[in-house]
Amino acid sequence: MTAAPKAIAVTRALETVMRQDRGRLTAALIARLRDFQLAEDALQDAAISALSHWGRTGLPASPQGWLLKVALRKAIDRLRSGARESRKAADLSHLAGDEADDPEPNMIPDDRLRLIFTCCHPALDPKSRVALTLRTLGGLSTTEIARAFLDAEPTMGQRLSRAKAKIAAAGIPFKVPDPEDWGSRLNSVLTVIYLIFNAGHSMGPNAGRDLCDEAIFLLSMLNDLRPDDPEIEGGLALALLTHARRQARTGADGVTIPITEQDRSVWNQPMIAMGLAYLDQAIARRQPGPYQLKAAIAALHTAPDGPDWPQITALYARIHDFEPTPVIRLNLAVALAEGGSLAPALQALAGLSEALADYQPFHAARAEYLVRSGDKAAARDAYAKAIALAASDADRAFLERRLATL
């Protein structure tokens, strides 16, 4: 193999290893170093070394083990450079012992479960939890995260730095929660992952790396690390059932298509089948939770005869027992309207006008049902507010088209 093709092959091999194992390697390094930034920097140093070393000697038998070993050596070099003089010699000795090992991939401790709970700790603000999870477990760059959330790159970089510093200063433990705290902490993790998924769902794949795929990757990883948990299975089912419809969500003109008008032949049927299988597993455990209920609603939307709105209404009422939020009440009002109870739905929406004043789906739903009730003047005003708050060009074009028909 000549130099250029060999370099390309090495680069691709390294990209594959980093995509598949970056989270596991980062978690293993943080577990040893107890320092997010040092772990990230050391792994990046090791990846740079791999490009030249593998290019000369070929791929090692265990690329993951090689990267971990070299990253530990790079971390020791950084510590010895004097930037962290407070580090005790005993710590360096311990790290040197770890660095001497050359583990096989299956011998690298899997600390990702501990890492994701650390990234999603309630002491961090929600946006920082999302950013840190994408950075450490998803492997997204600061540039990609900033672009996805419409932040300036320096602003996002500062947010990540503050989050890492807070973990160190507050002594946030690098561990899986105790059994009595598992339920509440798991909900924090799932909430973070769904913030990631919903951001990708509303922005589409052109905001950088597809955030919906990243969220499904994180959910799958969580399910592998903590099998047989019904809420994790429900969350994964919900993501798969929702993502399966992505190709039908916009038309050739780039305008959003409502689910009731989508071409079902474009839906990803294998993904739907996988989502339904996870949902069945979760329901069989008889431990209902909000993510299972939301997945059940997503499943009803895929039914051959169309959605069963009375059943969806009942499920949203049950979700409200778990999450008594204005957004759930909005979804309940939409289900009522679609099921034929327009007057109660509009009354419910009127009670949400203050709480959801800046929430685009609220104004879009209100506009639709005001049109059905015959109040076109109020509908025009609601459409104007929804258009002003639209997060994507596709949604904006859809709303403008609806407004034009009035």
C-alpha cells in the first residue's frame, strides 16, 4: 500500500475507533484521572500520536488498548510538566502502573454508566448537562454542539469549561446512584437525552451531526449498560418510533407535513418494528412510567387504521400524573380536539396562554383549532405568533401556507 492510501486507511480506522469507543475510553480515563479536561486532552493527544505511529507500524492488535495506554502516558506527561504540581507523586505512580498495562478492548472497564450520570447530575443546569453529555459520550466537538444549539462557539466552550469545573469544585461523585436515588436520577438522564433528540427532531440533520441519531446511540448504550429497565426501553422505543417517520416529515418542497397527512410508505418499517419490540418488553415488566406511555402514544400513531384518539387522550391523562406540566396539558388538549371534543380543547388551550406564551407548538395548535371553530381572525393572530417562533424553515413554511389559506 502506497503512502497516501495507507494514510487514508489509518485515518478511517482511527475515526471508526473514536466514533465507537470514544465514550468508553473517555469514561475509563476520567475514572483514573478524576479530571474531565485532562482526560479529553490526553485522549486527543493519543489520537494525534496514533495517526503517525499507526501509519508507520500498522494498526495495533488492540487499537482501543493502545489509545488508552498512550492517553495515560500523555496524562502523566501533562501532570509532570508542572501545570498541576499539587498532584502527589503517589498518584503519578499509580497512573504509571495503569499505563504499563496494555488491555484488550474487552478488558477496558466500562465506566460509561458512571460518566453519563455524572454529566447529567442535577447540580448542573439542563443545557450544560446536554452539552457535556454530547461532548464526552457522543464525541461531538464544541463547534458541532454550538452549531446545533445556535450558540457562539466561545460561549459553548465556556459553558463546557464551567460544567467540568463545577463537577470538580462541588465534588460530584463519579458513580452510579445508590438504589434509592436511581429513579429520580435516571429521569434526569432520560430528560437530557430527549432534549438532544428533540433538538435534532426540530432542527433536522443540517445542524451538523444528526442529534436524533446521537440520542438513539446514547439510549442504546444506556440500555446495554442497564438492561431490563422498562423506562430505558420505553425511551428507546419512543425515539425509534418517532425517528422512523423522519423521511415523511417534509415534502419535496421542504415544507413540514403533519403526521396525519404523511405518506406511510416512506416510514422506516424495520425501525418501527424494533421500537414496538422494545415497547412490548417494557410493558411486560408492569412498571409503567412516562416514557413507556409516550412510546405507547407514538405506537398508536403508527396503527394501520390511524391513531386511536380516545386512547391517546387517556394515555396523556395518565402521563399528566407523572409530569403535570403545561406541555403535557397542551398535548392532552390536542388529543381532545383530534378526538372530536373541540370546545373542551379550546377551553383547555385558553388556560395555557400565559404558561406557553413563548412555545411555538402551543400557538400552532391554537391556530388550527380556532380555524376549525370558525374564528379566523383569532386564528390569524395565533398563526403569526407561531410563525415568529418557528424553529425551522420547514415548520415556518408549513405555518405560512396554512395562514395563506385563510
